[in-house]
Amino acid sequence: MRAIVVQKFGATPELADVPVPEPGPGEVQVALDAAGVNPFDLKMADGILEGKMPTDFPMILGVDGAGTISAIGPGVRAFAVGDRVVGKFLTAPAGHGSWAQYATLPEDATLVPIPDGVTSVAAAALPVAGVTAQDLVDAAQIRPGQTVLIVGATGGVGSFLVQLANMAGGHVIATARGDAADQVARLGATETIDYTKTRPADPDVVDPDPATSRDSSVTGAVRFTHPDGIDVLFDLISGPADFASHATLVRRGGRAYSTTWAADENSLHEHDITGGNFESKGRGPELTRLLTRVASGDVVVPVEATVPMEAAPAVLGAGSARGKTVLAI
């Protein structure tokens, strides 16, 4: 079968022919139709799992995947051949991912049925980005009327987060380039900050290159329109200095989360702010809840592009995108 693999950590991803995996006891084989693309996929290729999880090589990349159960191993009870499913294809040993024509997965892994009316492409965009967004909103316990700042609102996680924070009743402020303002507004943002054009509220601050000074422009713009502060910060892209700047906007008793591990949690606690560095733990129940919202039309899956699996190496090197990119297997 065809798959996108790396021969070792740090190697260039490539299209290769590898054996079709057979399901063992308690496992299912999935004939994949679509696979999501996430920043974590490139980190896997570069070696983020080295020393943390046993890995088989050639390592097949890809975490998000959707398709049809094509075979089941002995003892499987939760699924049958022909079931449409979506899940996270990352279990120990790593290296048996979703960027392939077939993959196997334990039946008790993060794997759930796809509801009627949800396409495989839409489903494949959900597991990592969508569940992370769902987990963030659950952790923040957003109440109606609270002000929520989302830094990095046009990416995969951000596009879902805008919608879910809005559904929870939040007044959503989204950062995005000006040409993406309509996109985030349609997803539920009440305000959009174009970080490439805004300037700090302090007239004595000189900002010759706003594209490289996102922290000061965003912080100044939000402080100007919301001088009393915000209730919740979700920062999906910033490093430590920028996150610290954004966190100064959060009122005492508020919440601030970094998905890039940029938060100084001791500093947050000193200012009576909860949250900190966030890692999604969501599994099947959270993914099922999100799929139900997609099936009902409450959540839109922001797929920016669908490309053939052969294009995966180029996609990995293309940088950030708006919404989600999905591989057609």
C-alpha cells in the first residue's frame, strides 16, 4: 500500500510502498478515505516522540484519519466491517499513522462512528484540532457575556475555538490578518484585530514593523477597547514574551491558556489567573460530542484545502494555513 513515511527521525517525508497492516487481537483495520494535517505531524517527523514513545520505522505519519472498518481482529466487539469511523491513529508503538491506505488501531483507542451526513473529509479534520478546541472551552468554563481573546484564530484549533467559545456565550475577540476578518466573523467572532496593522495604545511606543510585533499590537488594541480587561485568553501561537504580554489583559480571577507551552504558570498564579500550559486529553466522548455538533450544523468544519496524499510532504513544508488541510487517501 502507499503511505507517507520517514525512514528515521529528521528524515524527509516521502511516499513509499509498505505492507498492508493486519489487525491483531482487539484491533481493527481501517481503509482510510481522508487524513487530517496538523503541525504535530511535522514534529513527529522531526523527532518529538524520540525517547518518549517506542517507534517503528519506516514511520508512517498522520494522527487524524477517517474511513471504513475493513477487517477486525479476534475479540473485537465495538465495531463491525463496514462501519464508518474517525479517530486518532497514534498509539504505542508509534509509526502506524493515518497517512496511508490502511491502518490498524486498538478498538479501545480514540475511534468513534461517523454520524450520517458528515463526510470523511470533514470528520478527518476534527480529532486533534477540534477536540483540542473543545477541551479548551470545557477547561475555561466560559459563561455567557464573558470576554474571550483568541490569539491565532484562523488556524485549525482557532477556527473551531472561535465557534465553540461563541456557542458558550463568549464575546469573542479574534486575531487575524485583515483579509481573514470576514472568515472569523462568520465563525462567531464579535471583534477582529488585524495584528499586522494595529499599533499599541501608548503613543510613545514606536512599532516600525507590526508584522513582527504581534504582542504589543494585540495587547494595545485590546486594552484600548477593553480597558477593564478580559476574562479568558486562549493563545495558540505565541512564545513566552508575547504570551506574557497578552496575559496582562486578563482580569484577576480570569483564565489564560497557552497551547505552545509559553506560559509562566507561577506568574499567572501570582496574579490570580488560572490555566497555564495546556495539553488536550480529549478522547472518544469529546470527539463524539463534536461530531454531533457538526452533524446538527452547529459547528462548521473549516477545511481550507483537500489535496492528494502524494502532496503531503509539500503540505508539511508550506507553513501555517487558514482552517484545515485534509489529505484525500
